[in-house]
Amino acid sequence: MSRTILMIHGYGMTGDSWEPVAETFRKAGYAVETPTIRPALRTAGPPSPDLAGLSLADYVAELSAAAAVTAARDGVKPIVFGHSMGGLIAQKLAESGLTSGVVLFAPASPADARGKPKLSPIITFLNAVLTQGGAPKAVKMWKTGFKFGVVNAVPAARHDALYAKAVYDSGRVLQDLAYPDRDPSRTVHVDAAKVSVPVLVLAGAKDRTTPVEDMRLVGRKYAGADYREYPDHAHWLIDEPGSDALLATVQSWLSEKGLGPASSAPPSKAKAEPAPVAPPAEPQAPAAEPSAVATPTASKPRAPAKAKTPSRAKAVVAEPSVEAPAKPKAPPKAKAAPAAKTPKAAAKAAPAKTAPKPKAPSKAPSKAKAAPVTVPAKPAKAPAKPKAATAAKPEAAKAAPKVKAAPPKPAAAKMRNNVNPELMKAAEAPGGKPAKAKATAKSKPATTAPAKTSPRGKKSV
């Protein structure tokens, strides 16, 4: 179904005045409606007594109903064209949310979009100004004023034919347009904040009915409105020499605003906007995070695997790790390692953080608990004392589980040369008798040798 354009005529005119414009847009694919306001009352002959009291608010209500019917039938709000007084009515319909866009041809300006009064509009409606006084009266624009202020840019040969289409109109409506503050309905006041549809304002620099200065204010009144001013045109923009180019501009503007002739165009375009479903690509970014996190976890089990080789460790004294102060709770978990044959020459060892908890293969019973490991106060001098422990060979450490430990001497429980008795191994007894419960350290063999500080050990921290 084609989109509908509702064309609203000006004061003292009928829907027939839109004939050239309506034909142009029908050919372009639009459905066009050109209603005449109160056709039974607004006639070219003697006026009805009921016409004079009609207000501008009555005209707005009638056209609002027509726009609502069109929208219900088409499923989309109509585009509204308005000329002169019809331009102000179109603004009122846009304020009420009844249009999808408005095009204003030489529009009558709202109350807050008017400059200083001009003489030319008074000449155009001079007969109405002279006859109005007291109760409103029906009035028809005089022929001289029509030629002077309405069709002054149209060839004179056409003036009579155009004036023959003029009709009587309401004197009250003319007063509402001329004196906005006297209208209790405040119809000429338009809230620009409520007009959210595209607006195009067309003005002729030679207009003597609606001064061009006022139409410039109309163009500035609405946010985002487009204003076009034509130096060789006047008030009868709808059918003047050169109006074809002007109407072509209107068609291009409608297309740019998404108001083409096909009424199904806006819905399909609205459905096409959600089509870019690229946002799901954002959730894929976290998928790379687990792979990055998996790298350090894989390196942890590799470090202790190499630390379990006791044959390569020549000393049981581990170098103090740089990172040892960061986790003071780690040393208490270490188990005591068996010492060499000489109880006085104990070797000092600090379990490396890279090694996991050692498994105890020995089943030798021991009720004594390991004493807390004491880290030397000066880590730099610790590597200088590992020679005392070189007497203990790896073969002796392996044979320790077969020989039950003998009770150490009382003097061995004390610290000598900063050596922790926890790390001393139980000396083998000559008779091979099992050690008693007073032993200061468990008789568990050292299954792992502390690894030296190295880049591999730091990775597992």
C-alpha cells in the first residue's frame, strides 16, 4: 500500500488548490488526499450564518480526525502538507503526534515565531480588516488583495482562474490567526518539544501574505527542521513558475527522511536495524582468558617432578628463597629430614616452595613432632655452611628407612651455628634398636631434596 500524503489548504481556499501538487506526487507513487474543510459552509456563493463562528480549533479538530482515520486505514501515519493556514494546522497535527512528517509551504507562523508587523499582509486582507468589528463575520478575500499578496509571482493571465476557486471563510478563524492571545484555546501556540517528526519549511522571498522573516523563525523553531528559501517565489508556492523544481526537492527530502511512497518501507527498515547481531562476538573475548590462565597451572606440576631426584642434590642445605618472607606459613608444613651419623654436625635445609608436600614412605613409629623451622637472619651467608653436611651421602639417606633411629643426645636438640635440629637425621644405633619417643624429629627419610633458587622454581609460586 502506498503511503498517504494529507494536503491541507490555506485560508479562503479549498482542496482543489492542491491539484498540480497532488498530481505530481500521485505519479511518484503516493496516495494523496486533498480534503476541503467544512465544504458545506465554505462556499464561493453567499455564506452560511453558521460559518462565521467557527474557530481555528474547530479546523484543527477536523483535520486531526482525518489524519487519525488515514493512519488507522494504512497502518502508518500520513505525511502532512500544509499551505498558508494549512501550514499552521499541519504543525498542530505534528504536535499531537498524528503525522510521520510535515512539509510547510509558506506556512502561517505560530505565535512565538513572528517578527515585526508588516504592511503587506494588511493590504492582502484589507477588506476583512475593514468589515470585522463586533461579532465575527464570514469573509472572502477581495480580488485586489488576492492578486497583490497571494499570486503576485504567478502570471497575471492566470489570476482570474485562480481567484474563481476562492471561498468564504470564517471571520473568527482570521481573528485567531491575527491575534493569537485572544484565542482562549491558544490554537496558534505550538509546543516545539512535542514535534519529533521531520519538518521541511519552504519560503518565498517575495511573499506578501506571510513575511519571509516570520517563516525563517518557523524554520528555527523546530529542532532538526530543514528550511528552504526561494528568492523568485512568493506565497503561491504550490503552483508558481518553477514550482516543479521545488516539488522535486520535496520528493528528494522525503526519500532522505525515509518517507518514500511505499508505506511498508519504514517497518522493513526498522526490522533491518537489529540485524547486525555482532554483539555476540563480545562474549567470545572471555574465552581467551581461560587459555591464558591455563599456562601457569600447567607449569606447577612440572617443577616438583624434577625436585624429587635426590641423587643430584649434593647438599641438604637449601638456599633461602627470595620469596620466603612473602609466605611465612609455608615452613611449618615441612617434615624433618634424617641427619648424618655425627649428630653434632647437622645440615641446615629449608624446603623449597616449589616442592609439594613430601610423602612419607617410612613406617617407623615416631611420636615426636617436628620443631618449627628457623630461617637464618642473614640469607646471604647461608650458602657458606653447606660443607658440614657433605659428609652425609645420598646412600646413607636411602638406608635410613631400614635402620631404626637411636635417641639423640640432649645436646643435639640445641641450635648450633644456626642449624635447625628439625632437619637433623636420627643417628643409626650400633645395635639397630628403634629410637624411643623422646626423639626430636620424625625418622622419615627425605624423599625430596630442596631445589636451589632458579627460574623454574619461581614459576610454580
